[in-house]
Amino acid sequence: MTTNKNSFEMDTGRRHFLAAIGGAGMLIGLSGTAYALRDEKIYIKTSGGALVVDLKKCMGCGTCMTTCSLAHHGKASVSLSRIQITQDVFKSFPQDIEMSTCLQCDDAPCVAACPVNANKASEDFGFVRDIDPVKCIGCMQCIEACPQTPKRVQWNPITRSAQKCDLCLNTPFMEEQGGIGGVQACKKVCPVGAIGFITELPDQSTPKSYVVNLRNENWAKTGKTIED
């Protein structure tokens, strides 16, 4: 991920093609994905939101995982969840739990890697990075391109396509509207409020920037201060 620029460079052939059809600073659309062309580089628009987590509040109950799969696939399956929780029994609180969510990366390497534009960032939906399972050809290039561990793009063995967190943009089994300005199922059901939603992306240099303090005055009832 880049720190200051929300950009990624495409291959020379495509870059030259785009330079030929547009001018510097021109906003263009490629199969529903909006980019800005400037100085012979392609800049993808920043996502309008992302999830953040408070690992000190997370209990590791897995409610967010089962709800994610229910909202997207209509079945409770941790394997189909786009948000992943891992626990290390050899570590003590709060280092024992990791919650992995899509960072909605500025440079979006998974979007750049997709050869058929199934992994995209549409202007119509706030540039949320999401995957169209119908368009996906199952090449797994987006999974390989994801720089995070564990990968924030997962393989769905049932649909034989890649999937990732879309901020509940495409949730046919959820009654509420998801996406930017809508409901995020995992955030809604978390019993301790360990998941939040932000509209301005944090520092892109490390996933730790997405780990925040979501504690309020109720946290003090546990015998700890809000900062603990």
C-alpha cells in the first residue's frame, strides 16, 4: 500500500492507450470503474469508507463472521465470511485476537490485478472495492495481489469465484440497504461494539491504522479506563 497517493500504475500498453484517448487530469471510466489520468499514471478514486476495529473490545465470539455469511450467502458459515477472526491461545489479552477486514486500499492492488474488471470500484457506490461473482473468472489474481496476511480477498469454493468485504453493498439476504451510507451487518450485530465504520481512510502504510479505540464510558464498568 502507498502512504500518500491513492494510485496504481497499469502496464505500459494500457497507459499509452489511455494517454492517447484522454488528456492529463481527465476523469475517465473503464467498465464502470472511475480513474483519473494524470502524468501518464492511473489514479483510482478513494473508497468512501472502511471498517475499523477495537481489538480490546473484541471477544472473539464470531457473531460478525456468521452474520456476514448470512447477509451475503443466506447461510451461517465462518468459511464464507468476508471478515475473519483468528485467536492465538499462546498470547495474552489483547494480543490474542486478530480481526482481519478489507482495508479498502487506496492503491487497490486487487482491483489492478483483475483482468476482466470483476474486481472494481464503481463511482455509483462510493468507490467501494467489490467483486462481481458473475464476471469473476476464478483466476485468483486478486487474491495473490492482496498484500495483507491473511488475505482480505477470499476464494468462495461454492461459487468458484473470489469475494471480499464490500461493506455490505451486495447483501441479498439483508433487509437493510448496505454500502456507503447504509448498514454494515458485522458492525450492527457486534455485541460489544468492537467494529466501527469511517468515511475517511487512515494511514495506508500499516493495517494497524485500522485498529482504533471504540471504548466509551461503559468500558469503565469493567474496571478499566477508556484508554486501557
